[in-house]
Amino acid sequence: MAARRLLVVEDDEHLRRTLVRCLVKEGCQVSEASDGREAVAKLEAKHSFDLVISDLEMPHADGREVVAAGVRARVPVVILTGNSSVTAAVELMKKGAANFITKPFTPALLRAVLDEMLGPTAPPQATAAVRPLIGTEAPLQRVIDAVQTVAETDATVLITGESGTGKELVARTIHAASRRAAKPFVAVNCGAIPEALLESELFGHAKGAFTGATHSRAGRFQLAEGGTLLLDEVGDMPLAFQVKLLRVLQERQFEVLGEGTVHNADVRVIAATHRDLKRMTQAGTFREDLRYRLNVVEIQLPPLRERRADIPLLVQHFIDAANARHRRSVSGAASAVFDAFAAYSWPGNVRELANVVERMVIFRRQGELAREDLPEGLGDAKAVESARTVTAELPAEGVNLRQMVVELEDSLIAQALARTGGNRKAAADLLGLNRTTLVERLRKK
């Protein structure tokens, strides 16, 4: 079953994050809007949503306009309202609202409304392979919007980004939201297979096709029939084999090694790489025509250091997952832990963060993660303090002062958001700004 795609519209950031956290735990793919005007724009841009949950009273445009936009886009809208506005919510149902939820709500109530509106969730074993994309900041929201748009098509997708940013997760999310969701998702690491075996691995071989082929074997294209094939680390594919893959993508046909029979390839191909394919093309190590064929749509994943404000939400998700996996009862993390996380560069990105949090949960067992639980080096007080302290020595060749100021501002904003759990009002107070100024600076990044 494809992940349920929701839009949450709420101007109160704390409540919006609470909603997002609850919905993510229910296996939903969540986009956000901070007011009705932003929500209407998303609906009019024909982003694909299964349901909208919207506050009633908001600045710029309220829940009434969101309901009207939902009616036009044929997307059901559930209204969030206080007890004093129930009458207004009921009136809105006459104008097209699908339902309403009174504040304060419980996760159980939210789940019941979701099941009523969209049907019950699939059993856990059917959805465990795909966790939602987690993050509220602009870099990841752009990825989520692109995923929702491209999932409706059969276009070939190229996913780029550093190791550990979640390229396979994005590929699985596209598959789960596509018309091919009921068919297989097959992943193959092109860099982990010797060149001599790559053709057999992808296209299969007949018995006796080569020395050692004692039985026939289906290739990955056959195993993915009707579904999606992820060519992971496609940048590591040998140059000599690239022309064979290009032919399959162009003709949508392939031959099983040693069989001589042509098979149709009813497979959606997604490629992923941490390499710069354009530079590889210029260097002559990757075919330009294959790059164009793979790059019908490119989705570039941001490194974690460019979306540090998402760290608190990710940390809580990984704590919850580790608690369930290892029978622990850790409630959260201390502000000193978030300070260390905000100061660290995360070369391994989200994968590294997940591993660090899981290890900390295992040894903490219960209560709150503390600085002493951090791995050696990551919790170094001097490293954290250096991110807070403004020190600089002008090199002989000079500096790009504007760039340095931008980087310092980014670092301090990220630390403030991490320390306050993403609360922009509290973060603005730490930075000596008003909330509006902070929000405006975040939007410009």
C-alpha cells in the first residue's frame, strides 16, 4: 500500500510539528504549510495529496479558503478547531469540508479520522520497508514535492546526493506512491558487482551460457517485472557495459545471456549515485547519452548539514525506532546533545545520525539521552564551543567576508533551532531576533 500523502496547514509551529510527528508515526508522507495562503498555492499547483488537515483561523488565508481550494482540487480537507469554533466547522462541512477535529486532539483520535477518511493502514509487515521522508525545512520539502509529482508518472529518475542522504529511501517512496506499488521493488548496487557478472545479474542467463552456469537464473530486470528497478551507484558502472544499459532503456527490451530470446522490459528505472555524472561525462568515464537517458527527472538530496533544523525531528524518530527495536524506553535528548549534533558536520549524513542515536539509546536504556552518551569526538565540548564562538584569523590571501558571514549565520540559526526543538519563536529569542525576521531569513536560504 502506498504511503498516505497529507498536507498539514497550521500557523502554530509547535502544534504543526506535533501533528507532523503523529502523522509520520502513522506512516504518512507529510508536507507542511504555515498558513492558508501557502496551502492554497500547493493545492493549485496540483501537488498530489490524499488529505489536507487544516487549522480554521489563520493569517493571510484561513481554513475556509483551504476548504474551497480542496474542493476545486478534489482533495478532502479536515478542519482543526477549538471548542468555541465547532459551529463554524460544522458550517464549513456544508461547504465541502470532509470532517473536523477539535483541539486538543489525541493520536488515537487522529488515527481514527485517518482510517475513516482514507481506510485503515496496511499491516505493519506491508509498510515496514518504507519509512516516511522526515523533515520540515525547505530543502527536504522540495524533495518531497518532487517525489509526489514524479511518482504519478513512469519517468526515469536520477537521484543524486552524498552517501547516507537517503537515496534508496527516496526511490522506495517513489515506488510506493506509484501505480507500480503492488509489483516488486528491486535494488542492485552497480558498483558491487564485478564487470564480468554485471550482464548476467541484470539480464539473467540460461543454463550453460558460460562456464559455471549450471542452471538458469533470472536477472534483475525480470525480477522487477511490472515494478521498479533501482540502479544504485550507477556512476560506478563500467564504461563498456553502459552502452548495453542504454540500449535497454531506449528499446525497452533485453536478451537473456545465452538464450537469444528478446524480452520486453516493463520496468520503471530509477538510478542513484553520489558521483557527479556531468564531470564524469566530461572526463570520458560516463556516457553522455546514458546520462541524458537516466536524467529525465533529477532529484538532488541535500546533505544533513544543509538541513540541520530537521535534526530534532529525525532524532526523535530514530529514538522511537530504537526503543521499539531494542525494547528501550528513552524519552528524548537533552539540549546539550542537540548542541553537539548541531555543531557536528555529519559526513555520513542521515545514516550516520541514525546509527549514533541507535547506539546511544541502546546504552542509555531509559530516560533522556545526555552528553555523556555521545560517541567520542562528537560530544567534544571544545568542538561544540568552537561553533558558538566567533574567532577568525585573516589569512594573507584574504577571505570572502560575505560568504563567511552567511556561513556563521547559518550555523548559529541551526544551533538555535536544534536547541529549541525547532521552535522558531524560542530560537529567535536566543538569537536576539523577532520571530518574523528569523522566518524571513529561513525562507531566503
